[in-house]
Amino acid sequence: AASGETEVFWFTGSPGAGGSATIQTQLANLGYNSHRYQNCNANGVRIDMGTDKVFAIIAHGLPGRVQCYNSTTMSGNAVSSDSYNYSLAAAYSGSAFSSMNFAYYGACYSGATDATYGNLPSKTVSLGSKCAIGFTSIVDNTCTSVYEGTLFIDLRYGYTISAAIADALQVTWNACGTYGGTNNYSIYGVNTTKIN
């Protein structure tokens, strides 16, 4: 069985919010000490993810950022002119995330790069996470919930991240008749990583 902390953060009305319970359940079934939190400030999210083996956030997004509670955001790059933004760069350095197997940014544009705010999955991997993914476009709520459920069930059963993504996309298409934007993603790090 797997061991270590995992956390799932989700925000009311976010794309795929319905998938957050499934993600937590699958991580707990693997043996992780899994927690699920609703409507947290971006600074709290950023601090808590520092000890995670698997990190997942289901939120609203903007290029380079995910939007959390009270309009706070979390980005890859530090942006001193934005007092509502909390960056990974300002809180972590070196290989701070070396124990993290996987980070999932489940939000519209969470995998897109912004000239100012950077790219969250890329920054997460540069800080030591083995693999991280995010979406580069708008994603549909219903389709994203289907996608997330399949992705984390597959990861529980030993699929690599790339194989789990491929299966999740097929299941999403079969269920929704569209990918709902989930096929527009960016992946960084080692896509053959397993979380079990």
C-alpha cells in the first residue's frame, strides 16, 4: 500500500467539483492519508501541499493560476504587485516537492502559461514533483468530473499517468460525446509515473 499525505482541495461551483470525493476515496483506498478540503485560501493550499505525496485541486482557473477562496490565487511565478496571489516560487525552492509523485491542477487554463504568473504544473515539477498536469483551455464541469473519476480510479489500479489520461479521455468521450476540454492539457515530468 502507498503511504504519505495526500490532499484534495475543491471549490464550490468549480469544474469537476463532483470528482473531488472520488479522488479522495481512491487515494485513501491506496493507503494514503488522504484529506479533502473545501473553499480554502490560496496561501493555505500552497502551504499544505508542501508535504503531499499526491496533490489535487479542483478550482476555477486563469492562465498561470488557480483561483481559490476569497478571490485569492496561486501561481508558479512570484508576482509582488498582486497581494491576492500566492506563488510557489515565493514559498519553495530547490527540490521542495521531491516526495510528491503527482500534482493534478483541475481548473480551466491551469496548465496554460502566462508571461507574468508562469505555469503551475511546470513550476511544480521544477520543484521536484515527479509529474504534474493541468488544462490549457476551458473545461466542462460534467465532463471533467467523469474524467477525474476515471483518472484516479486508474491510478489506484496501477496505471501510469499517461495511460490513465488516455483511458480517462476515452471514458469521457463515451459518457459525454465530447472531451469537454479535458483533451487540452499540459503534462510535465515523467508521464510513466505511478502513484501506487
